Amino acid sequence: MYTELSLFIDGKWLNGAGRKGEDVINPATGKALGSLPHASKADLDAALEAAQKGFLVWKAMSAYDRAKIMRKAADLLRERAERVATVQTLEQGKVFAESRIEVLTSADIIDWYAEEGRRAYGRIVPGRQKGVRQIVLQEPVGVVAAFTPWNFPTLTPVRKIAGALAAGCSIIIKASEETPGGCFELVKCFADAGVPAGVLNLVFGVPAEVSEHLIPSPLVKKISFTGSIPVGKHLAGLAAKGMKKATMELGGHSPVVVFADADPEKAADTIAAFKYRNAGQVCISPTRFYVQEASYSKFVARFTEYAKNIKLGDGLEKGTTMGPLANPRRLDAMESFVNDAKGRGGKIAAGGSRHGNQGFFFQPTVITDVPDDAKVMTEEPFGPLAPIVPFKTFDEVVERANALPFGLAAYAFTSSGATATAIGDAIQSGMVGVNSVAISTPETPFGGIKESGYGSEGGIEGLQAYMNTKFISQA
């Protein structure tokens, strides 16, 4: 059911013969699914040379023709959605229905970028003198090096691949070694759609060794990274040494503000479903819940009921509504958060411990009565933990929500138009959902502020991230 993994360099699939590698583990069982080859330094150099050659070919192709190939890749991904989703669930753990939605959304992202790439318009600026034409052009930046994490094996890579290709760039992508199959199947769709050799290259290896080899190369003109803040700062520093463009989508700790005028039970149902998606292993997952005092007890009761009704299990088994965590590191982290919260007076309303005797399962957890300085309130949990605390006033909750150095996503619920506008303006975050969790679509910008990074993926901003602006004054 899993896939035979390879590198993809200069239009060729390269297996593990003579290369170092590692096993890919099924988080539902703890058993190996397959073997992943690592790229050698010679492989990385070959990928760099191929990407430079591929860029010259791809850049010369019209946006119209590039779009046709990209749309074919999207169609192939839809045709293969069941298989790709199965591979992704096996290696990452999320339930099959979530995997399938992720794969189909990835196809939509390719289609959107394919069309938007045809609209990378410049403009004519009226000159100050007769006969002078002032022309603004958008040109592809060049070879891109991109790095993606394990929690969305298809969706995160496709944002970078589709954005780069739509702009006319070539790309070397290093996907997660823990969940390589989703990106492998995605790249296969592009290859089968006819993307020229060298335009898209896929490598794996020891993350630090790969990034520190690719980013300093003079051939690489831009990097794009999704992952943790410490690693993001390191890679941004490497890029800065070469004055290279960078997009950084880093960690968050998303506040949820539920005002007393909102329906507490409806809000609880909406945000609880979003909280436990992919077992909470989502960068925009709601992670700090502030509920106005008048609605607090009703919200907590409904949220806790939802958590207790979640069925844990293998993501491929019928009826499962939450799968395992992706790796044993997350189990240790969850226990650390829970123990710290209990040590500070927190009460476990649901869950709070590991589940089962195989795989990496942790119960959907609700914690109340935690102080704002508890670890779960100050550090991104990246798991199925929901700390819920009360607040009194608008100004108080804004101060608490904005107190951390993160600013990726935030959510609020209210029935007041005035409050909706006010909280949307007041929250310091790259994305804010007011009575909505739909903050990630192909056509809208996705990115954070403060230590959550800079730059956007998606929307016109996501295409511009792979373009250079050139001004020509012609007399």
C-alpha cells in the first residue's frame, strides 16, 4: 500500500542503491513502512545544476504553456487522490478523510497558481517627458530551495512548488524525511504531466546538511521554509548572507476569543472540530482558548463533550475521527505540557494521557484553570491539547491574546458586527478568522507576523514571492 521512495533529480528517479537512508515509520503501529534514500553531496550538486538548467528552459516557456502542464499535474493528482491519501495517512497518521481533502485541496492550489501565473502583469507608468515609456515587469527570481515539515505531506510542498513553477522558477524541494511519500507522489504527478527535466527536483537527507549545502549556493536565489522558529531563524540567516529572498512560515500559538454574545455551544462545536484536526498538529490550530465569563461554563462543557466523543485509532480504519501523533517526540511533549499544567493547578477535563499500547496515540485533552504563564499557554503545543480559561473585558483579552511573540493565526466568535470589526483590528496576527475557521484557501495569503515569520503563500502575494520587479525607463 505504501510507495517505493526515490530522489528525483534532473528528470530521473534515483533509488537507494549505494546511498545512506532511513526507515519511514507508520505512527499508528510504530512499524517501518519503507526505506527512504538520502541525497549525497554529489546528488545535491547535481540537483543544483539541473535546477539552473531547468530554470532557463522553464523561464523561456510562455506562462500559457506552463499553465497547461500545471493543470495536467492537478488533474493527475485528482485521479490519484485515493492512493496519495492512503500513502499520506500511512506515514503521517491523520484520518483518511482529512488526507483526501488535503490532496484535493493541493490540486486546487496547482490550478489556482497555474491561472494566476498567466496574470503576472506588469504596468506602464506615465512618463514625465514626451516619448518616455516607464515599464514595470515581473520576472521569475530563479532557482528556489524549499523545505517542508511532516504535518501536511502534500499541501505544504505544493504551495511552494506551484508558486515557484507558476512564476517561471525552478525548484529543489526537500520534503520531510518522516513523511516523504505524499510529496513523492505529488512530484510524480508533475513529472508525468511533462514538467521539463531539472525544473522540479526532490531530495531528502539530514535536514541541516541539506539546507547548509543548498542555501549558500550562488545558484539558489530564493528559499521558502515552513517549520519551527529556531530552524527558521537559522535558515533565514543563511539566506541573508547571500541577500536571498526568503519566505518563512514558522510556528504559532493561535488564540481563540469567544465573546459572551456568541452562541457558546455552536462556537465550541466549530472550534473543537478544528482543534483536533490532524490531532492538533497544524500550525494554525487553535491553541489558547479565552472565553468570556458569562459563557465559560457552557463552552467548556460542550467542548469537553466533543473531545470525549472523538474516536482514536488508525487513520485508515472506518469510524476513526482522530489518528496518532506523527512521532514519539510529540508524545513526550504532550506529557510535558500536561504535567506542567497540573503542577500549576490546571484541571484535566478530558484526556490527559497516552492511549493504547502501540503507535503514538494521545487522548484529546481539555485543560481548565491554567495560569497564563503555564507552558501550554506560552509554547505551541502542536498536539491535541486545549487549554480553556475565562476573561472579563475586551481590553483584557486583547492584551492576553497579543502577549506572546507569535502572530500566525487567531480566531474570534461574536454576534456583534462592531465587536467583530474591533477584534479583527486589535489582534496581532497574519490571519484572523472571525466566526470562521476558513483562513487557508488557494486564493488568499497565508503567513504570519512577529516570530511567526514573514512573507505569504497563496493569493497574489504567494506568486509575487517568486518574482523580481524590474523597472525599465525607455526613451
